[in-house]
Amino acid sequence: MTDATDNRTLHRLLAWMSPSFPVGAFTYSHGLETMVERGEVDSLETMTAWITDVIRYGAGWTDAMLLRRSWSGDEDRKALNGLALALSPTRERRLETAAQGSAFLKTAREAWPWPEGGADSLSGVTEVASPVAVGYVARGHELALEPLLHAYLHGFAANLVSAGVRLVPLGQTDGQRALVALEAAIEETVSGALAASTNEIGGMAIRADIASAQHETLYSRLFRS
């Protein structure tokens, strides 16, 4: 027996977090390109360790908390969006979240409309952070929060793994090994974000933030961040 509600949720999450969803996620490395250029990420093990820290302590954690707050609808989403953009530690990271979030919201409004999507709490906002946009649209479609967080963080991790596979470079099988290894970090981050106080927002992945800032001055770049 199948659950029609679960199938509906699964269909949307698979579509929205797919690499084919037009947000341009493949153009960003989140500072990983800097780490590869330095030689600090040069193997499956070092790439997996770096992405694990980003998920647990950096943008993965921060985005999970922002997504939860946007999904809840308990506060002014425009103010929450301002906080999300302000939490971006570098210009390139702000571009990364704002470009993807704005593209996500635009596409969702046009291709996946919902009753309140035409005159909504983010109308008139030109830059929308990715977790704020995803949380808002998912709430409009009445999707459950926990699977949404899992799907969002899996998409985030998969994009970084894809960038690492190209940059190091690694084989496609190593890319899958990395995703297997990242499962625990994703599960822990989701569980933590569901239980945490709203005040526990903010990242501590300092080296990732520095790598993002230094990416702006790399001599040759494949990615936008």
C-alpha cells in the first residue's frame, strides 16, 4: 500500500532538489575550489572531512536553522531573509545563496504554484536566500519539515561532492563513497536543527569562510564561489 501524501512529498522534493532544477547550483563550490588549489583537499578522505565540517558547523547547519524558521511561518520572512543574507560571511557566499534562492522561488511560482504564492510574504524582495525560499515554498505545498531538511542537505552535499569530483579530481564511484560517508552528518544536522533553539543559529566553519573569501582572488577559477 502506498501513501498518496508521502508520494506527493517525495515527488516535489526529488524535483526541487534535482540537479536539473534551474537554480545554477553546479556553478558554485562554496570555497572548495580554494582548498583544492591549496592542496589541502586532494583525496576522497580530505574532501569528505571538509564537506562534513561544512554541513555540521558551517552553512549546512545555518541553512537548516533558517529553513526551519522560514517553514514555520512564525516570523516576518522578509526580516528572516535579511538575517540570512547578513549571515553570509563573504560576497561570493551571499551571491551563492541569493542567486539560488531567487531562482528557486521564481521557478516555483511559475511551475509549482500554490494558493498563496501570488501575493506572498516575500513579494517584492529581489534577493532571497536559498533556505528561506525553499522553506517558504515547501510550507505553501504543505510538505513535512523533517524530510524537507534531509532533502535540502542532501542536495547541498551532493553539489559539493560533484564539485570535488571535478576539482580533485576523483572518480564517480568515489563521489558515491563520499555521499555514503556524509549520511551521518546530514542525519545529525537534521536532528540537531529540529531540536535546537532558534537562537542557536550561526556557523563556526571559520576555515571554510576564509577559503570562500580567498576564492575571489584565485588566478584561475572554474566556479563562482
